[in-house]
Amino acid sequence: MFQALHNDALGKLILRLSVAVLMLFHGVPKLLNPGSLGWISDMIAGYGLPAFLAYGVLIGEVIAPVMAIIGWHTRLAGLLMAGNMLVAFLLVHTGEVFMLTENGGWQLELQGMFLFAALAVLFLGSGRIAFKPD
């Protein structure tokens, strides 16, 4: 019975789909409404960087999740999603890193879950259930 619960490939698929699908929900609205990237480009420009780098969010929130969903260059997809989350931490959430919610949870639980799940995908790879297993 317990042997049936040991399925690394299925576990990797579930992890891959979970982080990628949920990340994609954040990226698709930005893709459909490119004007929504304006506040990101303003923040990037505020750091003295070229504003066009804001379109990198589409790589981390649309292209990389699609790569992870289908299982094509999954480790690269994990790296891109994790990088996207690190940039989000630096641009938007720096002041919240050491904050708790009124219920005692970490203020950045969702962002942390995205970051650490993407890192897990980076280190674990796609598993066997993928377009291009690694």
C-alpha cells in the first residue's frame, strides 16, 4: 500500500503544475494588458535601470510557467520563476520581509511559496512526466 504512494515523477509533476499554473494566473493579466506594466517600469526606472526591463516579468510569469507546465527545459523555467520572485521581493516587498500578518503568519507567505517552489523545481527537474524529461 505505502509503496503506491512513492511516485517521484508524479510528485514532481504536481509541484511543477502547482507553481507554474498559479504563477501564470499572475502573468496572463499583464500579458493581456501591457499598460499594467507601467508601475513596474516606473519602479525599475527609479533604480536607474532601463524601463523596458519591466517586460522581463512576462518571461518569469508567462513563458517560464508554460515551459514548466509542459515540462520543457524545466530547470531553466524554475530558475526564471525564482529570479522573477527575487526581483519582486526587491522591487515591491523589501519592507515586508520581516513582517507578520495579524494572524501571525509571514507577510510574504504567497511570494515565499512561489520562490521556494520554483527553487524546488530548479533542483528537482521535470521528472519523467514531461515533454522533455531532465
